[in-house]
Amino acid sequence: MKRVVTVLAVAAFASLSLAWVGCGGQQPAPKSAENPAAGEAGHDHSGWWCAEHGMPEKVCAQCDSKLAAEFQKKGDWCKEHDRPDSQCFICHPDLEAKFAAEYEAKEGKKPPKRSDG
């Protein structure tokens, strides 16, 4: 019995460690077709801008599982970070500036800081 408890404790610690490290310990679980609820807690989808992910809501595949499926079908998908490659700021930091410029053109000011990192 003691051995079973020890094995379970080690397994639990390993799982928590992996969950913490994840994608460099920086990103929450992204929303995807497989994980449609992730990232939605407390996120307001009523505006035109997704402040959580730093892009217009209408193209945010991390907030819309149907969009995510469309990007995956087209082959535009970063498997490592579970989001469209064309929206992966981790692999392509320059993309964040592209979306920020769109916000600045419409709003006349810098976009709000992303809440996902």
C-alpha cells in the first residue's frame, strides 16, 4: 500500500511539473478544436478586438473552435503551440506587430497588452 501511495505521489508531481513547464511555462492552455473551453474564462468576445490574444476577434482561432478547424484544414497550424501558424506570436514574433498595426490604424492608439502573455 505504501508503495502505491509513493508511486501516485511521484506521478502527481511529474504531471504538475509538466503542466507548469508546458510551453516554456509562459502560455496557458490555448483554445482549439480539441479544447474549445480553454482561454474563455472571463474573456469578453463582444468587441472587435481579442485583448486576450492580440488580434481581431473575427480571426482569433484561439477563441473560435470553428475557425481553428478551418485553419487546421488549410494546413495553417502550429502543432507545437496549438494555434494557427499565421497567428503564432511565439514562432513568429513579427506577427504581433502586424496585428498591433491594425489596431492602431482603427483606434489611433496602441492595443491593450495581451492577457495571455
